[in-house]
Amino acid sequence: MYNVIGAPAGVVAATRVRPGEESDRAVGKDIADITAQQVEQGSAGLPVGVQVVARHWREDIALAVMAALEAHFRSTPDYPESPDLSDD
């Protein structure tokens, strides 16, 4: 949506989905919930990102926030610095 309206936006890698965090959805009969739960299964190890959006013509703000977030997340143990290529 932000690309459509021309707002400066970007995504910063933050962490990875840990084993056991794939889904916390309650079992139900709603097809959307069932499908979402199926998609979430096996997502351990995938990166989780944070989207940053700024007002029009404020790319400097978006980039500064993204740089600060990346600097912080790089110091955390689950930072997805490289892809997880292990076969489980």
C-alpha cells in the first residue's frame, strides 16, 4: 500500500521464528484460520521483519530508523544474518 501512495518505506530483518512459535492460533472451523495455521507450520527459522514507513519526502527519517533498528537487531542472537539452509 505504501508503494502505491508513494511513501518511503522499507523492511529490516529483526529475528527468526523460533521452534514452537510457528502458530498460536486456536483450533477452529474458520477456513481462514485453518489455512493460516497450515501455512505457519514449518515456519521455524524463517526471518521476521519490521516495516518502517515515513511521511512523504522524509526518506531520511525512514532510513535513519531502519539503520538504528538494524544496528540493534544485529546484536541479538536470533538475527537472520544469513539464510538458514539446514534441512530438517
